Amino acid sequence: MNAIKKILGLVWIALGVAAGIYLVYFQALPLWEKGGNDLVPAIIYTCVLAPLISIGMSVFGYYSLTGEFDNV
């Protein structure tokens, strides 16, 4: 079971990086290019959601890799 947790830790880290890339490149950049009223969601995607989601998922994966959840 602990081996599965370590493998899933790598999956969570990869998902965190992928979510950050997706939010910035495929959600925020088209809104930055449009301009106008679309700048507010672009700022929220870039400055709030992308770091929060990617860092949160990556830290969870790191803890899983290092064995923090082995006793649970």
C-alpha cells in the first residue's frame, strides 16, 4: 500500500504541474490577449488559482513521496 502511495505522489506532482500549465497557457493567456473585461478572470487565473492549485497538489504529492502518510 505504501508503494502505491509513493507512485500516486508522483501522479499528484505531475497533475499539479499540468494544472498550472493548463490554467496559464490555455485559460489565462487567451484572456490576456482579448483584453477589456476579460482581464479580471485572467488576473485571477494567473495570480490566484494557478499558484494555489499547483503548489497545493505538488506539496501533497511531495508529502506522499516522503512517507508522511505511511501511518494513516
